Amino acid sequence: MNTYLPRPPLSLIIVTQALLFVLFIVGLGGMSLLPGFSATLAIAFPEYAGLRGSLLVLATALMVIGLIAVAMVAMLVHRIYTGCVLERRSLVWVDMLVGAFAFAAVVIGVSFVVISIGEAGSLFLAIIQALTCLSFVAVACVTLVLRALLSSAIGMRAELNEVV
């Protein structure tokens, strides 16, 4: 049986992994800057000063979710290059990616509630939050569709291996 699977060029994989690594490091750096940034924003926007702690926790949670998503994408890129993406274990990484997107939408929803309870914010901020939440849900749904496609390909690959 010919087990050759077309793979992206090694140079593309290296560039992709390097960019994901840089994105991960920038995310870690951004997380370290969040406390100082929140202090500056509390001074600039006094209506949010009372919400500083809550919003800092939510921003940190959103950054952690983003870092997890970047790591899951890096793992999937690696699995694609090594040729083992058509295994059931790949679905775990995709499930974690979907979970990260869904949890990000929940964090955005919680931030909407926190800002509303604190009687801060504006209509523009509410619209931005709603669109961001909708975007995360849409990306999660698209990822679920692609997960179904991957699952189907895994099933077809297993069936082909049985026939051969």
C-alpha cells in the first residue's frame, strides 16, 4: 500500500511554526503587561476604575484562551506535516480548539455582564462585544464543520486501510 500523503513543504511548516511561536511569545508578553495597562486605563477611564480587577481577570482569561488556541493550531500543523493528522487523536486537538473558541465567547459574554452591572461602558462597546462574541461562535461553528470533515476523512482512511 502506498502510504504517501501530500504534505506541505518543510519551509512552509517551519515558517508557520515560527510565526505561531512568535505569536505565543507576544501573547505571553501581552499578559505580563496587562496589569500596568489596566492601571493606565483606570486612570484614563474613571468609569471603569471600580471594575479594574474583574476586567483584568477576564482579559487574562481571554489571553490564556488565545495562547491555548495558538498551541492547538501549532500541534495540528505538526500533525499535518508528520502525516498523522488522519488519526482519531487529531480530533482531540480540534475539540480543544472548538472549546477555546466557545469559552472565549463565554468570557466576552461575562465581560458584557460585568460592565453592565458596573454601569460603565457605552452602546458602541456593547455592539463591539456582541460582534466579538458572534465572531467567536461563528469561528467555533466553522471549526466544527471542519472537524466533521476531518472525522469523515479519518473514517474513509480507516476503511481504505481495511480494503487494502
